[in-house]
Amino acid sequence: MYDIAIIGAGPAGAGAGLFTAKAGKKTLVLDHGKSITAKAWVENHYGVDAIEGPALLETGHQQLKKFGAELKSEEVTDLFFKDGAYYEITTSEGSYQAEHILFATGMSVKAAEQLGIKTTDGTEPRVAKIIETDQHGRTSLPKAWAAGTVAGKSVHTIITAGHGAETAVNIISELNGKRYVDHDILKN
Ligand SMILES: Cc1cc2nc3c(=O)[nH]c(=O)nc-3n(C[C@H](O)[C@H](O)[C@H](O)COP(=O)(O)OP(=O)(O)OC[C@H]3O[C@@H](n4cnc5c(N)ncnc54)[C@H](O)[C@@H]3O)c2cc1C
């Protein structure tokens, strides 16, 4: 049983997963390789002079793995909320169980709608539909969250990655029963 399964390893999903994994939460990240970020050339990401989208994605994936998250190249095809307690996730390759689930699926609400999560019209350019969330990233189902483009955030890497991180802090805080902060101190 994973503490959290994240669908999508673009900036939002990977941004969330590196926080949950670094916090010691058993983290599964599933992605079928259709990130819109793969087409981007990014010069407006704070702290990064300029970077190709694929390189930004690859760096994020390496960070995920460094902190112990499991990243799998699989498409999520089916989802169930079992016994009001955990999520059963079926992919092209197998099935997994997780207490919490985070949708970071970019332009697609398909997986969330398949689970019966409420969606609504998008307001950002070229984003047709998004998942309804509260200010913390909670969706209409318990222990199901959404972050980044699919949660209606402005379609920029710094914003979607930041929202993934923000939502992860909220999930970690709920799992821990108190507010979480992750601050490392300068080593020398
Ligand atoms: C041409 C182009 C240029 C851009 N230029 C810039 C720029 O200069 N600066 C900037 O800030 N932003 C730019 N962007 C926008 C930026 O790429 C997005 O804002 C941001 O990356 C979106 O992040 P995300 O994680 O929400 O979505 P994505 O990066 O799209 O990630 C979503 C992930 O979910 C996965 N997924 C979805 N459904 C499933 C499923 N059922 N099973 C498994 N995986 C699933 C997909 O494979 C995908 O990898 C550009 C975008 C494009 C298209």
C-alpha cells in the first residue's frame, strides 16, 4: 500500500512527488509520457536561466528517484475508491493500492471523471476542462487531490510545479496530523 499515488509526472506531479518522497511517504508516480512540457523552451522559471522542456522533465524525474519515489511509465486506465478507505489503481501493466491519490494529469480530466470526481469548465487559454478543487487541492472525493494545469492553475512550469509542491505539503500535513515544513540548512 502506497501512502500516495500520483498520476502524471510533469512539473505538477513530479513537483509533488519529490516533496512526498522526501518526507518519507511511500510514493508511486505513474506517467504515460504525454507531458505538454516536452514541447516547451522555458526561460521564465525562477532560478533557471533557460532550459528545454524535456531536460526540465528529466531533472524532475531524477529528483523523484533520488528521494525514493517509484516512477513507472504506465497509463492509468481504471480507478476505484475501495471500502471508503483507499484507492485501487489499474494501469496498462498492473494494479496498485494507495491511501491518497493526486491527479496531476495536465490537459486531461479523463482519469478523474472515470472515478466520478467533479469537473468543470477551464478558464485558462486552451484548457477545456479542469477538476474542481478547494483552496487546498482537495477534490470532491476523500483523499483525492488535484494539482497543476488539471486543477485550473495558470499554464506555466513555475506555477504548476509550485502548486504540486503546495498540494503535497497539504497531503503530508494531513498524513502527519500537523502542518509540515521541509527546510534544509546550508551544509557548510
Ligand atoms: C509549446 C509549449 C511551450 C511552452 N512554453 C512554456 C514556457 O516558455 N514557460 C512556461 O512556464 N511554460 C511553458 N509551457 C507550459 C508548461 O509546459 C505547462 O505549464 C506545465 O508544464 C504543465 O504542467 P503539468 O504538470 O500541469 O502538466 P503536464 O506537463 O502536461 O503533465 C501531465 C502528465 O500527466 C500524464 N498523464 C495524464 N493522464 C495520464 C494517465 N491516465 N496515466 C498516466 N499518465 C497520465 C501525462 O503523460 C503528462 O506527462 C509551454 C507549453 C507548450 C505546449
